[in-house]
Amino acid sequence: MGVATPVGTCGRGVRAGMATCLGLDIGTTTITALAIRDPDATVAAVETRPTPPRLPAADGRFEWDAEAIAVAAEDCLAAVVRRLTGNDLDVAALGVTGQQHGVVVVDAALRPLTPFVNWQDRRGDEPGGAGRTVLDDAVDRLGPEAWRRAGCSLATGHLGLTLHWMQLGGVLPVGTAISIMEFVTARIAGIRPVTEPTCAAASGLFDVHTRGWDAAAIERLSLPAGLFPEVREATTVVGRVALAAAARTGLRAGVPLTAPLGDQQAGFVGSVADRRRSAHLNVGTGAQVSAYVDSCDFSPPLELRPFPVAGNLLTGAVLCGGWSYQVLEAFCRSVGRDVLGVATDVPVYDRLTTLAASVPAGAEGVVCEPLFSGTRSDPSRRGSWRGLSAGTFTPAHLARALLEGMAREYADHLAVIREAMPQPPERIVAAGNGLRENAVLQEAVATAAGLPLVLQRHREEAALGTALAAAVAAGWFASLDAASAAAQSA
């Protein structure tokens, strides 16, 4: 296995004048690969595949086979390569992004020693001794000021807390703890894993002020320092496509790979043309409301997440994303199956949205709190509908109220962000299929926030964002700002 030796940024070590850059996004439910063309970042090809299903696990545990995800990611990448012809086959660089917070521990040969445990995992709520949860134990050990350094309070589902659970249970293996995008990047390049601030900060054990690992926090959780990979900045070339990966994907051996990015920040790069005048709302399985700031000033419930290369995103992490809508959708199908005897595996999201659109704004007094999995600060909170009458206890009203409740949660977080910004945002840039595919939710967000909602032309924002970071490394653009502006004007 080779060593990750940086070739440099902004084109050093990357051949100029090459035709395409690739981006790979490893999401919770889907994997997407795309290619963009030089010089204007137009999208040349896109392919999407389902993320492999979860492994069987105890209630509250969310585990995957990391190798299966990596194979699916490479298959998706190969599908994009097969669609390229002529000059487009001359690939300048590849970037990888993916879901944040999760962890898999690998050995020196990149063999997974644990399942991949993702951000939805709840084992931090399990007993940790002395009548406390694993999360309570970790927070007590870290001390009252740890959140200031980390940019967030440690939460169940974070890489750091999952490692603490393993440590308490005596099942923490000797290896390197990495995210799924770091695993896939290392596997394609055949290198020791490396991380990047947007990925590492999702651990809860990273210092956003120094953009390096928080040695004090790691020591207080009695975790070995060698468990954590080296940190590199975005647009840095960390490796090149190995011969074995070239055979699996159809890529040319030697194509540079840039440092992997967190999907929230990659989505911001891929959808926001003017980061100082826009807020960003991404609704996927979960949701994030964010805005760019130069400073490191923040206070809960907001989080401070590193932006690629420099700066930060003030972020409201909202658990009621598309998964909340899925709760209602699954309930409606269960009524058909269990009450009417009509079973179907066909999702009914479109039908629910059509029904919601038939109800006037305000849902005729029905109000929903869509907090079915709690909040970051209070995981014990639960969802509810209230204000129901005999005439409004209908699927249409439940759906309308749920979507408006989601919009209120986003607007409440945005209101806090706006107070902390030196210049209030002029627009909300929308991203994620949970928002893009739902006109009722779009309307509700614009109304609740009091700002215009802008849908950008590119659907796969995170894959595009990491491809743009690769394009900066390839020398196509002088900065991420220039790359983002070009992509949105193409």
C-alpha cells in the first residue's frame, strides 16, 4: 500500500488541459457519480445507484458492510466512466464526498475491523454505567468547554461517541477510525487513510479553531491518538488511482484523488454561487440549514462546521428531514396493509404531496411537530399532531401539517443563523431531493423564512461540489468561489 503524499493544490502535480473531473457522493440511501467538463464545469454524465441495505442489528443500531458500500461506489463510478467518450475520458482528478459523522475502523491493509456505523445510530443512548448513558459519560469526561473547540456538542451517531461506546465495551480494535468517504478514497488510491476538516469535524473530537484533532478530548476519552488519520485540506491531492482500482472502475491509473469532503460542505460548494449573500438548506434523510462565516464565533443550538480550505459554516442540524416524511408515508401504507388488506411496496410520497397541496396553508389549524427522532440537543423529544378535528383528521391535513412543521424547524434555525451573520442572507438556496421534489415543502419554507427559495439547476449538489474541488486541484479554477460561480452560470 502506498503512502498519501500530497502533490499540492491548485494544479501542482495535476496535468493541465484535461477534459473532465469526477465527483462521487456516498449518501445514506443513494450513491451518485458525475463528470464535469473543462472549462465551464458543465455536467457531462451522471449515474446513481442505491446504497447497499443495512446489516441486521439490534434496535437503535445502524450498521452497514463498508466493503459492500465501497464496491457499490466503484460500480457507480465505473458506470459514469462507461458513459464518457472521446476527450471526456481524459480525467484530470476525482473527488469523493459522503455522509458525515459515521465511522468504520480499518487495519493497515484497509480491511474493515468493524461495520460502518452511520449518523443515525443510537447506541450512545444505551447505558454507560452508574445510571448514565454512554453519551452522558462521554460528555462528563470531555468537560463543559469541549463544545467550543469542537464546534458542536457531542451527540449519539458521532464518530467520537461510537468509538467511546466501543472503548467502554472493550470492542475497540487497533486500527484507523475513518468515515465512509475516507475509506473509499483510500481504497481507490491504495493509500493510508487521510481526512479533511469538513470530515474530521463531524467526529466531535476535532478543534475547528486550529483545524486539527483535539488532543485533549481524545485523551479524556482514553482513545489512542494513533486511531485518527492525518488531516489534509480540501483541493489537496492525497493519492492517485491505483492499478487495481483502475481495473475495477475503468479509470486511468494515476488519476489524482483530492482530500475527501463532508457532504454538507460539498453540497454548499455545488449549489451556492455567492456564499456571502446566501443561506443554504439541504433536505435529504436529515436536514441542515447553514450560512458561511469567516469567524469562529457561535453558540448552541448552532454548530460551527469547517468550510473547505478556510472559513466555516454556521449550521443548524435538523433531524426532521425526509425521514420524517417517510414516517407518515410508512404509516399510510401500513393502514392499507393492516386495515384494508391492500399491501404495496410502492412508495406513496407523490400521492401524499398531492393531498397536502389540496389543503390550504395553515392546514386549517392542524399543527405538527415532526420530531420523531428528537433533536440534537434533546433526543428524548417526540413528534405530535395537534388541533385535529373530525373534519381535519385526514391524510391530507396530516401531510400538510407535517411539511409545514418541517419548514418551521428550518426557519427557526435560520433565524438564529441570521442574527449571527454580519450581512443577512438575501435568499435560501435549496438542495437535496427531499426539498427539490416537494413543491409544498418549498412553498412552506419560503413562507416560514420570509425569503425567496432558489432551486439551482444541478440536482446532485454534493457530487458536483466535490468534483469542483477536484477541478480546483486540477487548475481549472483559482478558488472554490470561482468554481461554484462557474457551475451555477454554466
